[in-house]
Amino acid sequence: MSSENGSVDGGAEGAQPEQLAFIRESVRKAKVPRAKPRTWRGAALAKELPVARVLVDKGVLHLDRYFDYAVPEELDADAQPGVRVRVRFGAGRGRVREGRREGGGLIDGFLVERLAESDYSGPLAALAQVVSPEPVLSEELLGLARAVADRYAGSLADVLQLAVPPRSARAEQRPSPEPLPPPPAPEVGSWGRYERGDAFVESLASGGAPRAVWNALPGPEWSAELARAVAATLASGRGALVVVPDGRAVARVDAALTSVLGEGRHAVLTADAGPEKRYREWLAVRRGAVRAVVGTRAAMFAPVRDLGLVALWDDGDDSHSEPHAPQPHAREVLLLRAAQDKCGFLLGSWSCTVEAAQLVESGWARPLIASREQVRAVAPLVRTVGDQDLARDEAARAARLPTLAWQAVREGLRHGPVLVQVPRRGYVPRMACANCREPARCRHCAGPLEGQESGAALRCGWCGRDEGAWHCPECGGFRLRAQVVGARRTAEELGRAFPAVPVRTSGREHVLDTVPGAPALVVSTPGAEPVAEGGYAAALLLDGWAMLGRPDLRAGEDALRRWIAASALVRAQEAGGTVVVVAEPTLRPVQALVRWDPVGHAVRELGERAELGFPPVSRMAAVSGTGEALAEFLAAVELPAEAEVLGPVPLPVTVAGGPRRVGAPPVGERWERVLVRVPPGRGAALASSLKSAQATRMARGGGGGGGEGAVWVRIDPPDIG
């Protein structure tokens, strides 16, 4: 054996230096191969059903349709309806080779169905790749997504981005557990406190599809009652879906379901779980391994098999409104699911929205309410402090708390924690004249003046200029008062008033889930109230006029909902629970709180809106853009004959550095908005006409995504002024 052969047999370590240098040079000059998806040029097609109808992931309205692709024989087995695929999109008609269209960019999509032939007369491009053989888009989910897209004048691709979570290959490779047999029917439990509550649970357990609007009694039992409704549905061999506003509510329902059903019978779908875990849970639901789901807003599309119940808690919470296009509301999506799957429906809350009242008024749902005796037995005592009381109260003019509120705090701290609800977070967001309450505004830009935590000069909230010599232009006064005091300032003042008591805050920066039952002051912004062990001894609802005075159609309804949500955490009147609300006692929402009658308030609101033609009695859309773009859009759209156009009116100019909501004008631009109103039964026609006009604008190069000439369309806007 020669030395050269020996070096080869011995491996690279025994090679001559010249040979190693040659190898290195060859590797250095070699081109790194680039991965290029196949064009399947000349490849044989599937013998049966060689055409795939694909929904491409293009969320633009003028491409809101299906596209046909050829199925190569090699992809025939995996290219089944519901799987994720990748296709070439955007190739010109002239780029045809060997009977196949080629070129265009790679884009994701879903395979909707297989066909024997296409209704497109030209050559088809081939599927580039089947991303995964896992079917994730069922026929039921596709139908729901299409219904949501049509209702909200959006594209099907945008809805599916909300409905189907991003893929995780690792999660797909893990098998889902075997499904468990149906559990036994649960006891009625605390549902017996409600009129027809036991009948509702028994109907679910027997396979029925009852529809109810549930006005829950105060206290923590609501999560256990939801769990019993889910257990009754599972006992009938069907699935159940529960959607709640936030992660804290998910945790409570999750614990209640585990207590009632045991481990392994339900899935939790929240964004906080992380992409892989959430997709794994979603797949378990899709594969039928789990029949019950609880989650936040995105769970409204969960692919539960044999759906028997959809439930929504606190439908008035802003978290149920999706910020991404086409901005559906969880309540409306679940209503569509109840109609599509012919399943039970439960809309529950401590309060009652106007939309919930309309469901009962129309006869579509039945009320689930407790008797007045039951309400009085568990609700706290509610007392009011109005403007006249404040005017006669020397302590209220000099301090943060009126005398009645101070006495309620002092008495409550003897027995447990006290909750203080403040409408704003932070320190002192707004200032006003102490004499006439005229808002203090900047002399340069008319922006609102804010107090600083350091006690320095006032500062404008818009332009940032300091103001050291302010005086009231109306009455000439020089004294200021806090127009709306923030949570941190309130906590500071309460700490000085009760120096021996710990003060805790819960708000946007740090939200507390629970607090101990020991005496403490808990200062919270609306929606961030922690649950106290054993309930709060008392609660103060400060600056009620700040929530009631908002220029919004829902101001009264929303204020009452937030007050009741906080008051429901307080002990019953028999146990000494007291709530003090600082608001004018003659106002309707305040009276509804005192009587603990949110249903009556919602019914009266519904009657007034019916007279005025406001939602939800009518269907409404908001269209906004620059004056020129808006006029062009309205001239082109073919609205239903019954449509009424209100406006245009100018929108507030978006300030640089401030928060910008979806659909708001770009910074510095002056936009206008019109409201288009149609009577009941014509909402689908309104959405169709607006969607068609927007698609035509986009096809012609008009703005639709926030650029120059953009026009924003939103069906059922949450705030209409």
C-alpha cells in the first residue's frame, strides 16, 4: 500500500499539506446551495382531484376570494382540505413553461377543497409546498370565519389570522392525550339561587340548547357557576366554550373547572401561555382530545367539537373587542356560533349591557335573574355623596375624602380591607379652577394642565410647557383643585390620613390578583380591582362624575358596570359591607347602583336608544379619513336605500408621542368621520356595500391601510360620541 493510499485510509488527519490546501480552496470557491421551492415543472399531477382551491394569506379586500392551483402527484397524499400550504402568488400570465404558471412570491395559505377541474381557463401554478399535513381549518371554522368577515366588512384571511394560531412544529409532533369519557351530570349547586337556574343546567345536561342572559349575584360564585354549566354540557357528550375578559378571570374559571371536572378535561387558551403551549392546547381541542375551553378574546374561535354551549362573561368589557382587522366583538362571534352550531348560549355579568337587554327584549334569550330577596341578601349597602353634600362638607372642600367616605373607611378598616376605586391611574392627570371648576388649560396650545408628583409647576399634557402663573380666565381665581385625581396621588393622601394602615395600589403598571383579608387600603383603577379574601369591608367609588361626564353614548352604562364590578367584591350588607359612591344621587346610573338594578337601567337605555335610532337597535358603521378621501368614498359607495349618513365631523388630531388607537388619524393629520345608520335587518347590506366600495378603492390603488388617502371602515364602532 502506498503512502498516498495510506493517508486516504487514515482520514484527513494523515493527508499531505498540499492536499489539505487544495481541499480548503475547493470548499472556499464552492457556491452554497440556496433552497428554492419547487416549481414542479413537468411533474405529473394527482390522478384524482388534481385542483386545489386555496385561500391565500392576503388580507386585502379585493383579493378576498379563493385561487386554484395544480396538485403535484408527490403532494397528493398530504394536500388535504384544511392543511397549511405555500403557493406562488403574483405571477403574470406570460410566465408559463411546460403548461404551468411560474414566478411570483411565496405566500402562505390554507387548502380549502380539492376539485376535479378548475373554472379558471388558463394554466395553473402548482402548489409549492404542503407546510404540514395537520388539518387546522375545518369546514365549521371556515364557515364561521366567512360569516364574521361578511358581518364586519373584512377579509376572510384577516379573520383566519385571528382564528388559527401560528404553527409550532414541535407542538404538532407531540400526540394529544386520549379523550376522557363524559363526566356525570353535576349538582345544580348555587344555580338554585336564580329563577329557572336549575332548569337551565338540567337542559344542558339533557342535550338541550337553552339561551340565557344571566345577571349574576355579587360575590365570587360566578366562576363556579360557569364551571357547573360547562360540566352539565360535557355530561351530555358535547363540548363547551367560555370566553372571559382577562387572564385573572381565566385563572378563576380554570380553577373552578379543575375543581368540578378534575384534571385533563379542559384547555386554557391565552396569549400569556406562549406560542408553543397555546398551539399545543389548541391542537388538543382541534383533535377532539379536550371538549371544554376557557380563554380570553382569541378563544372565541376555538375549534371545539360538537359544540353544546358558548358562554361569555362581562360582555361590556373593552377587552372583548378585537383591535385587529376586522375588529370583531366576542359577543357577536359567539352569537354567530350559537346560530351556526345550534348550541346553547350564556351571556353573564354582574351588570347588564344594552345589547344583552335587547337579546331578552327580542325573545331570543331568556333572563336568568335572582329574586329581589336574594339580591338584598348578598348585595352591600350603597350610599351616595353628591354635589350638595360636598358643598356643605367642610372636610370635603379641604381634603380628598368627604366626611361620609372617611367614616366608611374608618369603620371598614376595623373589620377588613377597604377598596378605593379611582377613575384614572397615575398622580394628578387634570387640574381645574377651585372656584368655578373651569378646566385649567395651557396658554400656548389650550392643552390640559397637569400637576406634577414633585409638586413643581403645572405642565401641559400636550406641548409639555411649564405654567407657573396660571389664573382662571372665567372667574379670575388663582386656586386650583384636582379635576380627576390619579391612583398614586389618592394612595398618598390616604396614607397620610390613615398612617397606621398599609396602602396597596393596583393598576396598569402592576395589577394585583388577590389581597389578604387583613385591614388595608387597596387603591385601584377600574377593572384592576383585586379579590379580597372574605370580601372587602367597604368600598369607595371616587370621582363618579369623571366617568359619567365622558362624551360617549355608553358613558352611563360603562360607569354603572365598573361600579357594580367593584361593589360585587364587597361583603353583604348583613355582614357590614358598605359602598360609598361620590356622584350626583339623582342620576340614573347612580340610582341603579343604589337599588342594585342593572337590568332595569339597561332596559330603559334600550328604550331611549330605540326612540333615537341608536345602536344596538340600529346597525351603524363609522367611516373616517381625510375630507377629500371621505367625500370620494361616499360618492362611490352604493349604500342601502334606508341608510342615513350622519356627519361629517372632525376627529381629534393625534398628538405625537401619545397613544394612537387603531383607525385613528396619523399624527398631525386632520381627519373627518361620518356615521352610516341603517334600520334592523339591513346590517348585512350595509356591510356588503361598504366592503365592496373599499375593495374597489384598493384595487384602483386607493388607500386602505393608513397611508395617504386612506379610509377606515368599522362596523359597530364601540364609541360614537
